[in-house]
Amino acid sequence: MLRVGLTGGIGAGKSAVAKRLVDNGAVLIDSDVLAREVVEPGTAGLAAVVDAFGPGVLTAEGALDRPALGAKIFGDDEARRRLEKIIHPRVRTRAVELAHAAPLDAVVVNDIPLLVETGQASSFHLVIVVETDRDVRIRRLVETRGMTAEQAVARISAQAGDEQRRAAADVLLVNDGTLDDLHVRVDALVRDRLRPFEEHLRHGTAARLGPELRVVEPDPAWPAQAARLIARIRHALGDGAPVTHIGSTAVPGLPAKDIIDLMLAVPTLDEADALADRLTQAGFPRRPGDWTDNARGLPGRTWPKRMHGTADPGRPVHLHVRVAGSPGWRFALLMRDHLRAVPAAREAYAAAKACWAASHSDRIAYGEAKEPWFDEEAQAADDWAEATGWRPTP
């Protein structure tokens, strides 16, 4: 199944997106609903709240008195954190139970208002953030929830800012238009990305890249996109997994194909094979075939590796799995750092890319055309490494 995290600031329209996703067949797990469920009368969660804050947080009927509890934690960060330590783990446990009960082909949407604040983004295959202009949010909260403008501002200010949420967003839905406009975009997202993503995940296949070549201008969002992908891989393999951003999209200012290249270092290729299932479940299926790097300056020899792609049709990825310390591993890091540090080399590579793209209409021919340039530049990169004392640093 595809696990999607959905979040957005209060008043942004997250609930409208969640409802439309359900209309499109998604299974919704609402954290606000679960937060109430885990402190219902008779639950261990409610007992823990009473133990932490006293019997004054109960109504005469024995239910949680939310205004009374709110008064105890309002303006008290320590009290708020104490409450979160009771509620959040129970909500997550219940969310996992509900996800496991969903059909195998489900798109499971976890509606989590504090997804960014609680650091959960990397646990999902995809994160959707709903964003709306601050003034629009204030107006909505005043008109639909009966808040004063001051109360609305205080609620908005208590949450993560737009920049923090954008950093976690694989999909950013700006909800400044009509409800119909929002529905059209959600429907397209389900049709063009979420459903194909789920199908690839279920079958363990990578989304196919078309043969056509398109070199684009450098995108300042590439490093942040790579960081989100790396975080997901580390969530699947362990926080210390040695994975890094390589290739042209890792070099600021360099035109590139809009494909994020990542590299995972492993002790042996047997270890790479042992990790394949976990990477696939995280959304990075192995690409079939035997993969090698061309050995620079060594005709007829190759450097073996494993290749994974992504099940997400909306973000092309190449995940190169190489043995740490191997020639291919070193070369990938060296060329990235050399091009970052030497403007002349970066400019020459950009000019050469433009010529290759003009001469070749498909990615395979373009890739083959690059090899002679890399063979020559490899020596210049080695000279730079020796002169500067460079050492491979993922």
C-alpha cells in the first residue's frame, strides 16, 4: 500500500483535501479523531492524562474535560510536551493498526496536523502539504470557526511556518482558489501520481523513464528534494545509512536532466542485494539487469553496482548502490566535488551538455556521448584532488 502523509496549517483547507482524497478511494486515518479516541473513558490514555494533570481534567461523567485540560497547558511548554508524550505515541500506534487493516492496494492517507512538528515526514512514501495565504486562513477561521482575528493569529503562530512545511512537501497544494479548483488538482494528483505510485509499490517495480532527453536549467529545489529522499532511505535502513546526493543535480548552477541521483555505500554487493527488499518497500525498487559503471581509462573493464529507481512517477530518481571505497564510489564523489569547487570545469561541462543535448534526442545516446568527456576530465579531477588534499566525503 501507499502511505501518504497529509498536513497543512490550520485554516489552509487540509480537511477539504482529505475529503476529496476519500472521494477518490483513499483510506483516511485522521490523527485528530485518533487523539480523541485514545483518551476516551476507560482508556489507558485517559488514565495517564489524569495521572499527569490531576482529576480536575475530568467532567462529572468521567470524560476528558478539554477546556480544563487546555487551561492547564496553555502557555506552559513543559505541560504541553508532557501531554504530547502521552497522546502522540498512542495515536501513532493506533494509526499503524488501522493502516495494517487497510486493503493491500490502498492509498492510505494519514491526516496529521503536526506532521512536520513531530518529525514524521520520512515515515511516509509521499507528503502532501496544503498551503493558503495567511490572510485567507485568518478570514476562514473567523468566518467558519467563530474565532476572533487575534485568536486566529495565535493559533497559526503556534504551528510550524510555511517554509518548514514546504521543506517537507513532495506535493504542495496551494489552496487560494475555489473548492472546484482544489478538487480538480486533487483528482489529477490521484490519477497521475498516487494510483500509479501505489501500483508500482505493490508490484515492486520502478516507474519507467521515457527515452526522450530533456536537460533543464538548474533547479534550486533539487537539494531539498534529495534530502527528503535520503531521509526516507535512512528511515528504512537506519539513521546512519551512508547515502548521499551525487550527479549533476548535486552541483549548484549546473543544468541537468531532472533526475535526482543518490548513492548508497555498502560493504559488499551481497549486502546491496540483502537490502533490496527494504529499499523496495520504502519506494525504491531495484531496476532489473546487471549494472556497471564504465571504468575510466580502462577499456574493457567495468565497476559493478546495483541500481534502484523509484516507484513514484512524479519524481525520477536513480539510486546507485556501490561498494564503499570502490573506484565507482570514489569517482562519483570526486566528480561532484570537483565540479562544485572548480567553476571552469563546471562551465565547460554545462557547455558540453548543451552540445550533446542538441545532437542527441534520447537519454541513452546522450549518456554515451558524455563518456569521452568524463575520461578526459577524470585526470583533471584527480590532479585537483591531489593538489587540494581531497578525500571522499559522502
